[in-house]
Amino acid sequence: MKYIRFKDAFKDFTVFSLNDIRLIDPHFHRRRLIEWQEKGYIKKIANSRYVFSDLTIDENILFEIANRLYNPSYVSLESALSYYQIIPEAVYGITSISTRRTYSFSTSLGKFQYRTVKPAFFFGYQIVTYHSKAFKIADLEKAVLDFFYLNPELKSEGDVISLRFNEEAFRQKFNRKKFKNYLRKFDKNALSGRVSIFLECLEKNEGNKSNAGY
């Protein structure tokens, strides 16, 4: 397969693999990919996945790539909290949840990190579409639970304050009923205790602001 034909066939792909190519051309040889990398037409990311070198990279693209690199997975933790504007600073790398073992990829596009949960806890994500493409990302409520579940050292009010959550954005977007339903599925007393401290801390700060005339 010549590159011009290949580019036309995969122009709508954000990321592609050798297996994807062989669905169209069963006789396609891997050496073509090496040749096209050397010419600067494509870039290898990781896990036998490739992108076109002229691909414009943004957050949506990175999230979709994260889903594809390690499957099943969905974007969560710091990346999801940043997406919902709950944590103030940009996040280094893309953080995701998977039922497979904890793993990370260091690539030319950045670092992709995957944290493990039991299959029973692999829920609470939505599919976000953009330009006829899509990626899976945790609901805000599930991203918070994933974060506290995988960071058991966060136990005190001081720990919560140190996270510097955007409290106003959180209150506007947070669905308490959905959160409680998700929390029941974890059925973890220790987790329930930690997130209770988190919610109480937010309520206390809201009360302090009200008393101060905010």
C-alpha cells in the first residue's frame, strides 16, 4: 500500500495500529510503518499504536488516545478533575482507570498512566463526543471516588484543604444523589469515612464564606 492511499484510508483515525491496517490490506508489511516513521509521516506512540505526524494535539485527542492505548480504560483521577475545572493547575500526563494492571506509557505526546480497580468498580463514566469522535471519561462524582479510593492516605481535613479544589466549580457541577449511589457500589467503610470528611470540609468552608458576607 502506498502512503497516499494509506493516508486517505485512515484520515479519520486519531490513532491506528498494524491490526487496523491489515483489516484493509491483509498483506500490509510492518516495514512500511518503519519507513514512514523515518520519513516523518507518522509517529509511534506506544503499544503498537501510531498517529499521523501532522495531527493537531489537544485535550480531546489525548483522552481518546489514552482510551485506545490501554483497553478497557476511561480517563479519571487528576485528568478528569482538571477537565471539570475542579483542580486549579494543569495536570502532567493523562491519568486513567483500568481493570488491567497498573501501567504507564512515556511517549512523545506525554505520559499516560493507568491505575487498577476491580471490575466491579469499573463504572461511572460517560462517552464524550467531539468532531464525530469520542472518548470515555469519569463522571465528576466517580472521578472524586476514584481519587479517594486510590489515595487512602487522604484522611484528614488538612489533607482535603491541601488539594486546593475549586469549591465553587465543584458545588455547581456536583450531583450528591449520584455520588451517594456510586459510593454504595464501593461498599467500603474506610472510603465512606474519607469522602465524608471531604464533603464536610466543603460545607464548612461554604458556611464560613456565608458568615463572612460572601
